[in-house]
Amino acid sequence: MRTHPVYLPLAELERTCRFETLRRSGPGGQNRNKVETGVRFYHVSTGLVGEATESRRQIENRNAALDRLRLQLALSIRVPLELESYEVNVARARLVELGFHWYSRLAGGRIMASSESFEYAVLVSEFFDVYAAVKEELGASAEILDVSASQIVRLLGKRPQALETLNSLRARRGLRRLRP
């Protein structure tokens, strides 16, 4: 079974964080200026931060901050995969054995995940782990994950930060930027 913070239920993830409330000025009137509705989560072991201040309601900001933190974790932490072979069926079997959620989110050859769902950060994390395991080859990653490269780009494009992470890795290798 894989151990990555994005797999943690939200309550457990919160326990690994330092939490603080904050005040922000700007639109939203007196409530926003006088009440600490903004939220920041510091993931203690990595130093990553998720913050949200846009809502007047602290609970909405709390959920948004946790979601942003989960995406940061998905983009920043790699769990090394040892794929004995890049042979597609062997690699897929190994990923299923490791408990990858990816294949349960496929339907008719498409990735079924909203960028707002709990599963989104999990799928992003799993993609980048496979991408790292196959030496940053998008085509090989897509084949192992049983989708097209353009579907992966569309998935990552739902959250600009995710696609920018892929583009940064590609830029290091002198490859062109991808657009959603």
C-alpha cells in the first residue's frame, strides 16, 4: 500500500498540520475586516502551506485551504515507484497491487474526476509518481495509465498549478510547454 499524505482522510491530514486563522482586508465589508475568517494550514513535516481568505465564512476557507494544501502535497512529494518493467500490462498490474486509485476513475477511456473532488489530488499525485518512474516520458506514462497524453494534460489543466508543474519538468529537459 502506498503512503502519501494525499491519501489521508481530511481529519487525519489536519492533525499533521498547524492551523491558524487570519484577517484580511479588502472586499467583504466589516465582517471580513474584523473577524478572522481566513485560514492557513502548515503541513508540519514538509513546510507546505494551504491558505484561503476569499470567503466570509471560515468553514468555506478551511475547506479551500485544505484542498490547496492537498494539491501542494500531490505536486511536491514523490513516492518512488519501482516498476520492474515498462511493459504496460506488468506496470499496470503493479500499480493496482500498490493500491493506485487511478484505474477506478477511468470510464470509457476517460478520466472521471472533477478538479474540486477529493480524488483530484490523489490522481495528480499518482500521475507524477508514474511520470517520475518512467523518466519523465509523458507518452509512456499515459500508456501505463491507460489514457492518452492529451487526457492527462486536460486533467492537469483543470488546476493551472498542476499543469505548470508538468511544464516546469518539461522545460528542464528542453521540451515545449503543453496547453490544456
